[in-house]
Amino acid sequence: MIVVKGKPLDEILSFLLPYKNVLIVGCDGCTQPPRGLREAMTYAMLVEMGAKLRGKTDLKCRATTVAKQCDNHICSTTLTPQLEGVDAILSLACGVGVQTLVEVFPEVPVYPGQNTTFIGSQEREGSMLYEKCKACGECLLGETGGICPITNCPKGILNGPCGGCVDGKCEVPFEIRDETGKVVKTVAKDCAWYLIYQRLKKLNRLDLFRKYRPPRNRAISSSPRLMEVV
Amino acid sequence: MVQAFSNLMRNILDGKFVYTGELEPHKSIDLSEVISWAKTLKETGRIVAANVTDNPKSVGSISSLVASYIIQRETGLEIIYQLRCSDRNRLALVSDLLGAAALGIRNVLALTGDHPRQGDMPTAMPVYDLDGTQLVDLIHRMVYEGKDINGNEIHGPRPQFNIGAAANPNFKPLEVEVLKIERKAEVGAEFFQTQVVFDVNVALEFLDAVKHVNAAFLIGIFPPRSYGQAEYFAKYVPGVQVPAEFLDNLKKISEISDRKERRKRIDEYNIEYFSEFIRAVKKKPSCRGIHIMAVGYPEVVGPLIESVEGS
Amino acid sequence: MLAENSVRIRNEYCSKCLICSSICPFEAISIDKETGEILLNIEKCQVCGICFSACPSSSIDIAYYKTDILSEYIRRARKDNLILVCRGAVIRPELRERLEKQGVLNNFIQWYVPCIGRIPLELLLRALEGGVKRIVIVPCEDNKCRFKFGSNVGLSRLLLLQELLSQIGLNHGVLSFARSSIRAYINRNRCIGCGNCAYICPSNAARLVSPGVAEIDGAACSGCGACTAVCPSLAINLESFENKVILEEISRHRQLISDLRAKGLPAVAVFYCHWASFPALDEYGAYAKENVVFFEVPCSSIINPLYILRAFYEGFDGALVMACRKSECKFERGNELAERQVNAIKNLLRQVGLEGRLEICFVSPKYLGEAEHQIKLFMDKVAAMVGVSK
């Protein structure tokens, strides 16, 4: 899923304060945590209250949601009938959703309500989201026992572990940040390459671990990337 | 077949037991202090080459290439140019390597490098276009094929480097480290300088584990200038075991109040402890030398080597 | 804080039959082997009142729903029908229809009580004596009693009463029951298949089925409402606590708030878990200051950002969430979920500029005045803050 994190409200308000009728558009797609209708309603109230407390009383928000904000057809059919009188849109989707809305509705200013962070999985027990894939375009998981060194190793190296692995732990701090980017918590994490070693040893495939992996083809993951859908 | 381009490798191939030193330039354009340390090392007549660090602990410092060149030029001491992947992509690495070769540097130590997050500019972008092993591969191709990692031809004479890599005898389980070393040796690492070892048993076990690897191993030691330095390793450098006896003895000496006397005793103890250490590891055929990382403490190096090798 | 227990055993009247100790779902009652006294461990007690209604010698005192006051109320009300509903239960449309047909919904009193197991037969007899013609009791379903077996204990006692009544010639229609617990239900058209409900459900009633739509097994649902709080698409609602109902209820106080504002009084919304605090029928209003508005919820875990934000949006100056004490949640960890939710909402409110206006406290009806005390503390805090901002 695409992991998003709400932007600081001050930033959102700095976008929206010049407007009067704002449509807040959630996304029922893959955003995690979900940014559906309820979040849109939540932001609608937050923005109106925040505006009022900042002396702007005539800003009105309406909340709606779209099944998939990354699909221009769905956006166009769902939102076109709701756009009357709207002078700005706040999107709660990932950066893809924001840009799709910009393309579909070029005449309306569209602002992001979220910071798009990573492609990750949710660990329900600890209520944590973990980055799991960097969309590098040349999946290595088949060789690494299913553990991705590109995302799980801070250096993303292919021939690890590096010298920073001590007792199976990575010496680089793993940080949890708040909406402003400030570190609120640092956690010790396992060295990805140590996990890969353990897993491959268990699978009796240390030959894969021992194997030299030549440098990656960075052209594959150079932006912007395009693909033909057949 | 390994060719000797440097005095270091020439000595190793000649079967001599080699000693290397370490120099750490800082975030400064003034190299006078490092040069004076280098002179001290050179004057021992025993240090065949010395490493010049590249942004150690990711603290942004003077270019290691520039420092290597100037120190080598000013002192005549052969340099092992350290090069890390943290800060440069493959283009920059190739440029610097070509420059180093043109400036007469003959040894490179290829490192993955500490993560920028641990240094003094933690907001920097970590590069790691290549890792340490791939850097060894790149240098090897430049030297032996005259090509970069994408197969592009280097015009004119090929760069001449002997290629070093890092190893860590403290790594547990040692099996992982051995597999990594095999990997690095496979792509062209000719010598390995190791992380600091205090416990001679750790070094001996490591040397046994890598005896099948066709490369020269230089065990890293760190004679501490004070009890505090040794304690730092014991407490804050994870994975490095410092024997309790070593710490205890240093602690006793550190309680001597007369500064001069204390210094003298610390020198003596370091020499006693490490000469014994060196004699023990020297018996292992896979051990081809010692890398003495006495940063800012070059005066101990000469007497230490003399006490092993005789004057 | 000075805490007086709301449940007390008067050993001087006690006949040491030990029914209370054997019936207590929380093993809070024991006998002192040396003195022979019955001891109540108030820390274990959850104030279900089952012991109170079971005690043959009326030696157990409980502060809420006093029989005398309730009986008097019934007598004065002069109604034909009395409907007693457990807070965990609901009168569903089909039951309502049935009651309507039977004429029970004319000229009636309807009360919610924390557990059917706490109703003493005396109250019912006095109601009949006072002129009530029909009594309908709506307990929770068998396995869903918030007090383990209160529902069953209460029901078996009522069956006994039914039997006795028929012996004296009153037919079964005088006293009837209909078990019906509150359930969550889902609008599958709105579901976006996030799976939050399936994870949060304490009774494994919600699950995600292919193709990515949740379903809720009503028979298994225990009715806490946590799923509605985590549903990002407002697809799930809880019977009698629908999002729409709660939000409208909050908005209903717009006028009150502007009146209070005119008087210079801050308005505070209190969302209370109805197991954490018993604003009992007989003592209702004890802490009902004019500027505190209460919103009852079936478990604090149902509270979602919309409720709290709506309260502030409508002009409330503060919101207090009252959840059960840490180990006393009737749904495992609803209070923990509520605390997390409240912390997240606090962060949002802080960003708007409403820091310190939302609090959560953990209370129990077992200490008299505990909830009032918390409300007072919060009121003072809000009053100070509103004063400062003005």
C-alpha cells in the first residue's frame, strides 16, 4: 500500500486560506492509513475550524471521496458533478492522486493534504507501517530469501552485510518522525543482510549469499518511468 | 596474477611481514599536523605505507585524495588511499580513481563507508551507488582490463593500484564475514586490513578461518593513548572485545598522577601487550602484516615494531 | 480523592448464605474465615448489581437505581406498561412491531439499566402492585452479557417470578422477555475493504471476504462499536448508536452553546462509556450542570474523530471522554483503543489551535463521585483556558 502521512495543518491552511469553497477529496484506494470519506469529513471540519481560529470565517469545505484517485476516468466521472462552485480541491490521496486531479481538472487548483512516504505493509499488532518495497524495477527477492535489501538496508547494498552490522543489528538509527519531520522515536532494527544470511542458511542456500552481485542498473529506476500497458 | 604496483604489495609478495599506519585528516585545509604524524611514521623506517581516511564516521573532512597526495608528496611515505561509496556514485569514483592514479597513488582501500546519518551532516543523501565489494570490482577492472564498470575503455596507460578491502574479525558469526571476504577476494581484493582487534584469540581464530583465501591479511590494532580510549572501545564500539586484563592494567597505570611517568608507563604497557599480540598472530601464515591505527599517537609505533622485530 | 464505594455489604443484616459470593461474576466477594464477615473487594467489583438483587436479606447496598425511588417513580407515573432494557440490548424494528401490536408501546415507561441481573424481583412486584399491567424485559443475548452471566441469572430469576405470578393467577403476558443485543451492521456498498474492522473486532465477528468487502456476523458481534470507529468509509454503524444519530445529537446543542456563550460559560461535551459511569435514573442530574452535555456511548472505543471534531465544530469548548478503568473494559481493550484514538485526535486539535481541550479519563461507577470529580477537574481546566483565550 502507499503509505501517507497528514501534512501539518498549518501547511494545509496556508494553501486553502485564499479560497471560499473547498472540496476535500478522499481516496478509497490503497492509501494507508485509509483516507476515505470519514477522513475527508474530518479534514473538512479541521480546515473550517482552523480557518475560523485564524480569522477566516467564510471558508466552507465539502467532503467527498473517490474509489481510486489514480484513475483519471474514475476521478472525472465521480467528481465532475460535484465541482460546481468549488474554487479549490484538497486531495487526501498520495502524490499520484493529486497529480491525476490536476490533469483531470486543469482549471481548479489542487493541493496535497498528505505527504506520500513509502510503499509499505501494516503490522497490525504494533500499529506500525514498514517500508517494504522501493519499486526498484529489478526485484531481487528471489535471491535474498524474500527479504529486500534495497528497502530494509539503509545503504541498499547488494553485497552485505556491511561493517555497520553488529550482533545482527544495524548501527544506523531507524527513526519514527512526526508530521513535521521531527524524530520522535528511534528504534533498533535488525540488519537486513543478517536476516538474509539467516534465512538463506535455513533454506540451505548460502551459495546465494556468497554470490557476488554486480552493481545495479540504476537506469531502470531513473525517473520519470513509463510503461506501456498491453 | 597479482602485480605489485606499490611498495606495500612488493613487500607482501616478497614474503615480508608488513606494518601499515593510519592518518586521519580533519575538516580543515591545514594538513600540517597529519604531515608531522606521517613524518614520524616514515622516520621509524618500519611503516611501509599509511592509510589516509575518507570522511571517517561520515564526518565531512578534507578530500582524502588531496590529503593522500599532499602527504605522500611532502613526506615520501606511501599512502593507502581510502575511498568510500557513501558519498560518490560510480562516475565520481572513477574520476577520483583516475585522478589518484595520475597523482601517483598506488594503493586503494575500497570501503562501503559509514552511513551519513551517523556523521556530522546526517541530512545528507546516502549514495551507495556501489557497495564496497562492487568498488573492488570496479578498481580491479580499471587496473587489469583498462575499463570502467560499464566496460568503457580507459585511454592511455591503465591506472596502477593494489586493491585493499576491509574485514572484521570481531563479526559474529564469523561464517558471514568469511563469505563476504571470499566474495571480495573473488572480485579482486588483494589485501585486507581488519577492524581493530584487542583480543589475540579473536585474531587467531579469524586468521585460521580465512587461511584458504588468496589474499594478504593485515590485522588492525589500536594502541590506546590513554585508559579512556581503551574504555571507549570496550563500551561504545559494539562488537569489539577488549580483554578485562588489558583494561585493568591500563586503569592502574592511568591512576599514576605524574603525567610524564604515566605516559611512559602507558607506552611501555602498549609495547609489551601488542608486541606479544603481534608475535602470536605472526605465526599464522595467513597473517601478512599489522595495521597500526595509532591515530595521533605515532610515537609508539616505532618502538612497538622494534620490540617485535629487533632494532 | 476521597472515594466512597458505591457497593456496600451490611454484615449486620447478613445471614451468611453466601449466594452473593457464589454469584459474583468477578469473584469480588469472599468470606473472612476468622470473623465470618462477608468482604467485598471493591477493586474487583464492576458494579453489575447481581449480588444486590440476589441477596435474600437485602444486606447489600448499591448506590444506583434504588428500588424505593424507582418504585415511587413508577407509582406516580401511572403508566400501564414498563419496558426494562439492558444497556447492551436494543429494541429492533421487529421487536418494536411486536410490542406495538401487543399495545405495550402505549402509555409506557422505558428504562435502560446496566444489567437485567441487577433488577430485584421486589421492584417488579411493586410495579405491578402500583398499577403497571405489563412488564417487558429486554436482556442481552445469552453469551453477550457485559457481566458474564448477569443476563442468565436475571432471566432465570424472572422465569421463577413468571411461574409464581401464574400460580397466583396472572397470565404469562404480564411479564415477558425478548433477548436482543446491540449489533453492528455494514453497508457493503460503502466498504472499501481496508480490513480495519476485521482486525479491531474483539469477538471475531467482522471479517474481510472476497472480493475485498467486510461482513459482520451479527450473532457473534458483541456490540462495542470499535469497528465503526476504525471504518474509514463510514460503512459500519452500531444499532442505536449510528454515526448519524450521534452526530445529529451533538449538533442539536448549537442553541444551548450560543446561550451559554452569551452567559460567558464554557460548554463541555462528555462522551461517557455507559459501563464506566452510571448517571442513574434516580440520581440523574447529580452532576448535570447546565453547561455539561452528556453523550452516551456503548464503549469508549466507538469514539472516532468525527464525534469529537463535530463537538468542537458546533462550538463546544472542551470534550471529555470517560472510559472504563484499565482492566475493566467490557470488550477486552476498548478503552485502550479509545486512548489511542483520543491521542491521535489531540494531535489534530493541537494543529488547529485547540490544544488541551480534549481529555480522556478512566473511571468506574464503583467509587461514588469519581466521574463527577473528573468532570469538575476538566471543567476547571477548560474554564481557565477559555478565560485565557478571551
